[in-house]
Amino acid sequence: MPPKPPKAKAKVKPQEEHREDSLQAVVLADSYETRFRPFSLERPKCLLPLANTPLIEYTLEFLAHVGVEDIFIYCGAHSDQVEEYVNASKWRLPTTPFKNLLLLKSDATSTGDAMRDLDNRDLIKGDFLLVSGDIVSTMAIEPALAHHRARRDKDKNAIMTMILREAGLHHKAKFTSHKPVFVLDPTRDRCLHYEEIRSSAGQTRHITLEPDILSRHPEIEVREDLIDCHIDICTPDVLGLWSDNFDYQSIRTSFLFGVLKDYELNGKTIHTHIMTDGYAARVRSLKAYDAISKDLTGRWTYPLCPDSNHVPGHHYRYHNNGTYQENGITTGKSFQVKGRCVLGQGTAIGEGVTVSESFLGRKCQVGNDALIEASYLWDSVVVGDNTIIRHAIIAQGAVIGKGCTIESGAMISYDVRISDNTTISGSKKITRSSLANNAIARRTKPPISDEESQNDENISDSDDHSDASKASDRIFQNSQASVSDVSVSTLQSDESGYEQIEDRSRRASFVSQTSDEAAPNKDFHVEATASILDGLQKDDLPENINLELTAFRMTVDASQHEIRRAVVAAFMKRIASLEAGGTGTLEAVHRVLSRYRLVVERSLFDKETREKPDQVDFMLCVQRELLSRGNGESLLLFVAKEAYDLELIEEDGILQWWPDIRSRHGDMASIRGLTERFITFLQEAEEDDDESEGDEDDA
């Protein structure tokens, strides 16, 4: 008897194979908060230096370590700076561990807006990590990922796994104004309830549970000893829930709380994986910034230490006295360094200077007899003779005069000049940016949520930190100094010769113009049209064209009408060039609109409304653009029909555009002839539908 043939192996769907073999990650590079102002008015938070290394480097190192291959960096404010930095970084070199690294630019004003926009882009193909661009972590998440996938294969409703770090009740990270409390079913690692307890004086320390939780789960754990760094393993269903609930804005107090509360309606479950090893921290606040900086120099974060030199061109070495120094540092003979410090290349320090527990960037200049204690001086900071700086942050390019005193908690932003013999109190935030006074009131972001206002949550391998880290409890203890927008101020210079602080910044990348009534911007139209047309001719991806267009719009505050006008102009020019190359008119229209329909869709925001002003405006732009074309009459018909067939313009949009007085006035009426037959067809079809509905009602 012949042997039985071997059983055929089950075929694996391409999407499932990709999901198992290629892990994607979404990095929220914009924190959508104001806690790091005034610095974040001019620079994105993810590029602020942490131990002289941009924050985003730690996040990307973590993702590379855990095996992520596809990364989507979601940019908000100052997206051009993020793009410039990433494109010049080692992550764009052939040796990068990432197969794909895509920057997504958006004018989203909250995490919720960003997640809903991400869902619309249709980029996520399987499980993905959702992290912030301010993570410092050495945790190995492979076990968590394996448990998540095994659970998901058994239950498609298990949509997310939160990776949490176990810590002692007396760990320093637990002394925060908001303490997260997780109610868990330990038998299934399922999160049943989430709540935050305020530790303010007079606040009652209790949580409120639904009776069903106690009756349905014979065993529960109430955990207050878990550190949440917002490292989540998600399925694509997570994005769908964000899109279905427009009131979701933050990840924990909004999304997590809402999904758990609505379990009876949606049936979705969220689980946890609790780690006991590795370092994990988020630079969520200025206090966290200080504490994590000292963890880095204390080597609690190994191998993420300054002397690991993750940024090309860095050459830090660890010295026996606990400092990290690059070459090319000049110091006076009586210079003293105390505790763990970081000193960047090209820094010059004068006679009689004492630097204690501080971080100095590259090319800093410190005058004679100065004292710098537990402070942060970023690149190219100048400090005059006999100046005292304690527990403060001085941003790149700032100049502090002679005999000044910078008190604990003060923040001096980019290129600010402080006059001689000036005292800056700890409640002051000083900036030259005009955004400090003007754009704050105009920005459409929602107020800081309870989740965002929570202090830092960081953890290391031991609760027994060195004395050097104790300074983290002293810096920025004044809540007004670290959070309030009111304290953002400017300081007048005296007659010492230092330049007066002025509002010179013209960058307002997170302030978008929403009114279509703004005056036309000819420069924007010319440059935007050229940029879009260049992308069409090069056959760039629609996503890339949208990203460049959005960034340009945010830079010049262009209106949505100007966006639509530029899109139409570029599309019509591309159709004309295809016609000149021998392509038929109908085929040219179809090729451009179908290939780049996403570009049009992103300029229309009235799909869910009864009135269609955006669609009407788009068709008016098309009509106006075709007035000077010899075949404008036929082109208008082809564009209208193709846009309708592709569902770019709805039937209501077409029928509201046609009778609009702007469409039939003056020269605009000259190219309507051929399109009238198509309009008649739509009107008759609509009347037939109305009659059919009436007959059904009568029946």
C-alpha cells in the first residue's frame, strides 16, 4: 500500500504573514501639551536635548532594540524641524535597522485627532506599538508581544496590551500628583478598570467600581505600584475605536477609561503585561526631565548612557570622577567639577568656576568665578563672570550677563540675552518668541487633560538611587513655573549693551488658518502648485504630496480654499501635460484623479454635512481654472463625471455647485454647455428615487 501523501500546509494570508514578521510602530512626536514651554514654542519637544542627546534618539533606539521594522513618526508642531533632523540622522543611512521610516505631518491638536487621522491613512496592516517620542527604555518586550499575539489569535476582541513596569510602593516615581490605579483580573491579565487618584491634600483616596466587576470576577487585584510609560501593543481595531468616538482625546483617561466602561457595548478587552526588569521612563514633565537625566549619568539606563554615543559625531567618555566629557574642552586651573556632570565638545570654562551635577552642551562659554549647580545649559550658552545659576534650564544660544543670579526653576529660552547684574526669579519663563503672547490664545488645542498633567513616571532596576538623583526633587518645585502659560514672559534689558529681548520668531507651525475668507496668498499659490505638480510628474505617493502640502500650509497659514485652488491648478496642468504627450483627455482625467484621489479628499471636510461648501468650492476652482483652456468645456464634463464616479464629489455637492450663482455668472457660464446633460441625468435620477420612496410609503 503506497504511503499517504503529506498534508498540504495551510496557506498564510499575506497580511497575517506581514503582521507576524514585521512589527510596526507609531511614534507620537508631538506631546500635544504645554508643559515644556517656552522651549516647545520654538522647538519640538522630541528634539529637546536629554543629557545632550535629542529625546527622539532614545525612543528610536528602544524601537530598534525590540525589533520594529516599520516606523511612522507622527509630527505636529514644528514638523519641518523633525523632518530635517530625521533625514540627516543615522536612521536614514543604509545601515539603519528599519525597513521603512515615514514621517506623517498633521495639524492634529490632540492624541485623539492624530489617531483618527492615522486610521484614515490606512497605513497600519497589523499589530503595532504605540509610543511617545519621549521614551527612555531598555525593556525587552518580546514576551509581552508573544503573549499579546497568542491572546489575539484566541480572541479577536483582545485589542490592546499595555506594558507596565512593576515598582515598589515607596519608589520615588510614585510621589506624583496623579497616581494611576489599575484594577486587574490576574487570571487573564485583563484590565477591568482604570482611574487616577489625586494626591493633593484633602483629596479622598478611593476609586469607584461597578458592582458587575466584583460579581463577575472572583479574583481581582488593585494595583497602585505599576509604572505606566504608555508603551502599548495595539491591533488595528484600536484605530477604529478612536474613529468611532470623537470624544476620545487622551490615551488613558479618555480612550482606556471609555473602552473599559463600554465593554458591554463593544465587547473589546484590554490587557496588561507587567515587567519586572529593565528601565522605562517618559519625559512627561520638567521634574521627570531632571530625574531621568540623572539616571542617565548614574548608569541606571545602561546601555543608554552618554558614553554610548548613539548620535554620530558624539565622543563622550566616562571619567573616574563621574563626569562624561568630550575632547576639546578648555578649563581654568582652579576649575572644580562636582558630582556627575556632562560636558560637551568645544566648551570653555574660566578660572574659579564650580560646576556641580550639571549638563553643559557643546561650545558653551562660562566666565570666571561662576557657579553652575544642578542646571542644564544647552549648546552655545554664554555665562558671564560671577554669575550664579541654580536648578535652571538655559536654552541654546542664550547669553547670561555678568553678576547675574538665575534662581531655581527659571527657564531661559533660545537666544535670550540677560543683562548684567540681573536676578531672574524661579517663577520666570523668558522667551523671545512672539508665540508666547499671541499664539497661545489662538491655538485650538484642548486644555491639558488629567493624564497629561500627571508628573513623571520613571523607573530603574533599583529603588536605591544615588544621592545625585535627589536634586530631581528640588528643581521646578513651583508648579506655576513648570506648567502655567501665564508665567511665560519677556524681560526688558537695561543699558548694559545686551540686546533687548524681542518677539522675533515668525515660526507658527502649529497655528493653522481655518477661515476661507483670508486674503489670497499669491506666493503660496505659485509655490504650492509647483510643489504638487512636481510630485504628480514624479509619480510620488499621494501621502507624500499631502505631507509636503500640509507642512507648507502650516508655515504660511494658508486657508483651505487656497489649498483646493492649488490642488486644482496642479491637477489641470498635469492633465494638460498628459494630453500633450498623446494621452486622451478622458484617460488623462481618470489617471490623475484616481491615482491622487487622496490629495483631493484631504481638502474636503463636508462629507458628513448636508451643505457641501467645500465640494462646491472645489468645483468652482475647477471651472475657473478651465476658462482659459481651449477644451475647457469638455474637460469640465470629464472632471465632474470622474469626480462623481470616484465619490470625490457627492451627488449633493454636484447639484449644489451647478445652480450656484458663481458657477453660472459671467465667463463661468461659457463652459457649462456639455456638463448640463450630466446634471440633468443626476436630477432625473434623484427625482426617480424620490418617487420610488413615495410609492413605498403609500404601499
